[in-house]
Amino acid sequence: MSSRFKKMTKAFGLIDAIKLYIRVKLKPYGVLSASKYKGPFYLRPQTTDYFTFDQVFLRNQYNINFPFEVQYVIDAGANIGLASVYFSQKYSNCSIVAVEPSKENFEILSKNIEPYPNVKPLLKGLWNKDVHLIIVDHGAIKNSFMVQETSPNDPNSISAICISTIMREQGWNHIDLLKIDIEGSEKEVFESNYEHWLPLTKAIVIELHDQMKKGCSKAVFAATSKYNFSFSISDENLVFINEDLVEMP
């Protein structure tokens, strides 16, 4: 029995694992489905979509047990929405804002989250203020590209939003889970204007990208060190828990 099949069985159950295993062996893209989830998974050919599927559902990289109920979630760098789908299934009463700047990714994200009304998609980048960004393509694959600030008059610009604005628009007084995988933009997000949202965030699950932009880890650790966050590592992610908010309802 292959390790992939074992992981599929653990994630989806035996019957669905058999169907998925055969389907993926023939063609690891297109439409995959599992009865545990409300809708199918849409994966594009010649992309890293199946790799993302493997990370989220088979490697189970977001299977982290938090010492509190997860209700308010931001999925920053949502890509095609698979993490948002996973969170929606894992935390049945949560509200999720899925932030993704790429129009190509966002189109598939919208299809993947359609059965989940608790997920609100935003075609935006995440930044430390509400500005406009431009995607910088250095030959990057669809789940790995960088952005930088630009003029709102730039025809290729995209809107960017800060975490405080998301909280205000959603009427949230705190964030339970902030998942960040934004290809280096975490440097800007944690460099400034975090004083409102960071002490109100219970958990951060973040992938750092110092190999793409120097100073990412320095910015994240400098900001979190100002508050009572504990720290651990889970798969490719760093996990920060705000110990001051663990008992917060």
C-alpha cells in the first residue's frame, strides 16, 4: 500500500480514497471530489494545484490543535481556496476571509469555495495599509509570486488591504486564526501598522520567505516579541499563540 493511498484513506476514508487514488493516478488535476466535503476540488493542469492539495489534505499541514474555539479566520495568500475549504470543514462555526491577489487563482478559488457561504473571498493583496500593488512576475509559478506598491493609476494594479480594515469590515473584535502564506509580503505586514490587530490575534500560522525577500523573519519575530506569543514549528509553518488571549471567549 503506497504512502499516498494511506494518506488519502486517513484524510477522506477508504471508499473515497480508492476513488481519489485511481483518479489521481490517471490525471492529478481537473475535478476531484470526496463525500466528506460539500463540493468538489478544482485543480488546474500544469500548475502546482495538486501539490497544494497534497499539502493541505494529505500532509494535513493545518491540522493544528488550538486551545480555544476558532471562529474568525483570515486566509491570506488563499491561492485556490483549499486551505479555506479545509478550515471551513475543521471549524464548522467559523467565518473566513480568503485574501488572494491573483485573478487566475481567484477564479478557481471562487469555484472551490462556492459551497461554503461562510467563506468571503477578497481579490486583494495583504499589506500594512490599504494601497495598490502590482504582481512582480520573475517567472514564478502560480502559487509563488511577489508584489510591490504601485500607483492606483497603474493599469495592472490590484487593491491591497490591511488586517485592521478586514477586522473593521467584518465587525470582528479579534482574530482567532491568521494563516499567512504571502510570498514575502509578510515583511511589510509585520513591519508597521500592526499595533491594532496583532495583540488581538490569538494564533498565527505563517510560512516565511526570506529566500525571496530578506528581512521577513526579522520583521515577524520583532513584532510578535512585543506581545506574549509562544512559538512552535508545524510542517513548513511557524505557529504563534497569543498566551494573553487563550482564555478569551
